[in-house]
Amino acid sequence: MPTPDSRRTAYLPPRAAKARKLILRSQLGRGWIVASALFGLVILAAGGLYLARAGRPGPPWVRVAALEALAAGAVTEVPGVPGAAGRALAGQVVVVDRRGDEPRVFLAAPGPCEVVAAGAGFARPCNGQRWDAEGRPAAGQATPALDRRPAVFARGDLYVLPPD
């Protein structure tokens, strides 16, 4: 007849008590192997997703254009942002100013021609609209101001934070 001690699956011998080591008398079984393998796969999948998106801002940021499409040292108007993300910028054009160290991004109403650089500011020459370097209308003009927006370059693309 088995003794009560022989039926235990784990015990703590007196010498191991100080180190708090548990001695197992039986194998853990397939369930432990399967569970640890699945847990490892979940960690690998999460790491892969993290690395795939690393550096790109998530919503509500909107991808506007690739860096190659925006000339360095110039003002570029991006006509529209396609797709579902572009709905946040619907009815507006994005004006990107890369003349300084940091890119500056403004939102403007679409017009008959593009917004271009004009000295330190901006202009839409076909209808005489002018703005200063901060997007405020030039003196004596009833032109709406340009809406400056936060922007960031990430992994070769320009992202803009749309208005609320």
C-alpha cells in the first residue's frame, strides 16, 4: 500500500527549504509544452507587429505624402489625401514648407492655383492672395489664414495631425 508521501507530486525537502526549491516527482505533461509554445508564438507575433509599425504614428495622424514628393528648400502643395484617412482633411489642401530646418505644414482651402513661396511667406499668385511666414493674411487682405498643423516625418513619409 502506498504511503501518503509517495502520492505527492511535489515536495520540499528539508535541505532545499532554505533555497526554496520545489522537487517534482512527475512530468508536467503535454499541456505545459503546448501552452508554453503558444505563449511564445503570441510574443513573437506581437513583436513582429511592433517592429512592422515602429516609427509610424498611429491615428489620428494622417499620412500626407512620401518625402521624395516634397522638394527640400521649397513650398509644395499636396492636393488631397486619398483614402479613408484623408477624410479628416477633406476639402483642404496641405501646404508643406521645407525652406527651414523644421518642416512646417499648413492647411488651406483649395484655390484656382497652388500656394507657392513668396519671400518668407506664401502666395497664391493667380488670385493675389498672400500670407506671411506664419500663415496670417498679408496686410489689407480679406484672405482666410492658413491653419498651421503639427507634422512629423516618419520612415520616409510626412504625417499631419488633422484638426479636431
